[in-house]
Amino acid sequence: MALSISATVLLAIIVVILVTGGYVRVGPALTCTLFGFTLAATGLAPAINTGLAALAGFLSSF
């Protein structure tokens, strides 16, 4: 059975681990999150989504 986790959930878990572990403070993590939302509203978003889909396809081949 294949386990499928969305990239959003996976990245959210990584951010929570980094913040609670003290590697990243809340301010910079929040700034990066807001940057991501802003970036998603630009014309670069389709290229990023295509790249992430290609990466997921590559990783699923293993």
C-alpha cells in the first residue's frame, strides 16, 4: 500500500520540527511562509508546481 502525503503537510511538519527544535525562530519561519503565499500569487507559481510534480514523480519511481 502506497502512502501519499501532500507536500504542504510534509513541509508543515518540517517547519514545526525546526521551530520546536530551536533551529529556526518563529519570526523567520513566519516570514518564509508569507513569502510562499506571495510567491504563489505570481506568474512563477505554475513553474514551481510543475517542478514539484516532476520531483514527486522522480521520487516515486524509487
